[in-house]
Amino acid sequence: MAWYLGGSRVYVEKDTGWQSNPRMGEIEVLDSKETIIHNAGRPSYARTLVFVVFSGYHNNILPLADNLVYPSGVILLSDQLPAGDGEGKVHIKSLKAERLYDRSRTTAVFRVTSELIQDGEDGS
């Protein structure tokens, strides 16, 4: 299955997968041989995708980062799940686009690095 971000087809080159580092504080007590670890939960899962968009970057992909368009998150579909299932709703933390030179196309081609944060409300 192909990758889709907010209903737009994207061609993924790199994917970090979902990652999360726990919030942990280290308390170094003087005159002690131990470090006290304070566990303060963990943030939402996040991932970085690098993908290519062959057309429609300005009209279809760039508005996805604006919370006014999709305030509850954007649906991410990947090639790793059965058809119809998604990775869940994500919030786009950042989009960094680089225009690629392609004379064979009449539309602009972009390589986009995107940081995504998983929305935790859907139970995923």
C-alpha cells in the first residue's frame, strides 16, 4: 500500500518509525553512592518522515501543518498496515521542503522532511 498524509500521496524515502523517550530526571544526592531516578511519564510518540511530493506541495501538503485546516490531526496511512488501517492521527510539528530539479515534469517536485507527533486521543 502507498503512503498518504492527509489524503495526499507521498513517496517516503526515510522513516524513523514511532519513537518516544521517557521524561526522566536524575537526582544526584550529595554524600550518596546512588542516583535517584524520577520518572515523569513520556511524551507522545513522534517520527520523522522524508518524502517526495511530485505535485501539489503548496496546495495539498503545506496547509496540513496549519491547525486551522485539521485541528484534530491529520490521518497518516503507511505501507506497513492492511488497506484501510492507518497509523492514526498525527500533528505536523514541522515541514522543511527542498525543491528538486526535474525537467521531465511541469510541476514543482519537493523533498520534504516532516516531524510528526502522534495524537493520543484515538487510543493509539
